[in-house]
Amino acid sequence: MATAGGAALAQTREVLRVTTIPAGSPAELARRFAPLGKYLERELDMKVEWVPTVDYEAVVDGLVHRKIDLALLGGFTFVLANARTSGKIVPLVQREGDANYRSIFITQPNSGIRRLEQLRGRSFLFGPVSSTSGHLMPRATLLAAKIDPERDMRQVNYSGGHDATAAAVVSGKVDAGVLHLYAWEKLVEEKKIDAASVRVFFKTPPFYDTNWSVHAALPAETRDAIRVAFLKLDAARPEDRQILDLQRATKFIPTRVENYQRIKAAAENADLLK
């Protein structure tokens, strides 16, 4: 049931335009968002429009230029968007698991690679350039281990997504690659990857990653209502459980800018924050 506050929101803005970083095919992302979109329409009493995007940069541009009202951002894309708007991107909520993200480095079992140092002279595949878990934090980990990817590795490339990274390692197209732990677990769970065909030889320390963010220009009452709607989702209710499962969440919790200072520092250290 829509609240009186929801009716007021509908008068403030007729449509809430929503997107996410492309962690999957366009059809899959739209399918996973649909129940959440319907839920937000009911809770906010306003139309929610799904806006597909082609890459991470398009999500950042959409939010920065206010063509998008609400976006699921990775930690790095949040930092980029916040920097480009001089601090005007507001993180609202994150999944409980987003406070404990890790990236994993993988290789074939017979590659001879068992430590980060053994990546010297090898071919390596990051995920998308703007990915927190597929590029930024793994790069920060390598630099901390005194490994400069472009200088010390034979070849460095970037994939279009975590699935593509895993597939390239399994097929032997590259000696090693990196992707986030949850993506790996999903690939194994769905039997898209045989865990025995790949060795996980390093895990990064945990870091904060994805969150749902808005531009500060969105009215405060709308921001608050969106936050409340996410926080109300309860896995004990079957309808809510469906939404949470599709978002790969147990529940949503509040988040704040300070949670992403480590990612910002890593981006500055790697000279990736322009």
C-alpha cells in the first residue's frame, strides 16, 4: 500500500530511472531487477523505469549527468562518480555481503603458478577497467606485492566481465586472471565452471564494494523513501525473499561514503582517479 509520503514523492518526480553496472547480460539484469522494480513502485507510489546500459562508464555518466536517478554501483564506479561530481553522489544501502567482498586470482592447475610473484612474465586478464573487484583492488594488491602489471607481466588485457575472465583462464587463453569471489561461487554453483579445472591461488583482503546510490539533487524525501524501502525487505516474507535472492542478498544495510575511502586511496595510488 502506498503511503502519504509516497504520494508526495509521485508529485515530486513522475519516474524513477534505475540501472545497474552490467554484471551479466542485458536480459539477465532486466529479469533480476523486475521484482525489485515492482516493489519500489509500490513503496514509492511512482513509476520505476529500468534503463539498460552497455558498460560501467555509461552507468557513471548517467548518474553524473542525472539521466539516471538510482544506480547500483561498484565501489570503484561509486568513487569515480563521486569524484566527477565533487562529492554529490549519495550511497544509500548495500547488501550485507558487500562489506566483505574479495577478489580471487585463478589459474589452471598445471600452470605452475602458486603465488603472486610467479605472475611475472605471464599473461594476465583483469575484468572491466572500471570494476572494483575485477581490476582496481587486484591491481592494488599486485602493486603492494611489488608487481607492476604492465612492466612485469608478458601481457595484460581486460575482459568484458567476470564470466569472460573465468572462461579465458579455463580455456588456456591466458595464464591467470582475477574476478570477484561471489561471481566465482555463482559460476561453480550453476555448473558453468568445473572447480577442479581451475586453481584459486590468492584471495585479496576484504573490501566494501557495490551499493545503491543516487545523485544529491534527488529530493531528500525521495532518497529517504528509497533507503527505507530497501531496508524493509525481509527474507522471512516469501515475496521479499524472491527479490533478495535475485539481488543475491540476505538483507540490505545502510552504507556511507566513508566505507569507500580505501577504494579511493587505491585508485589514487594506481593513478586511476582522473
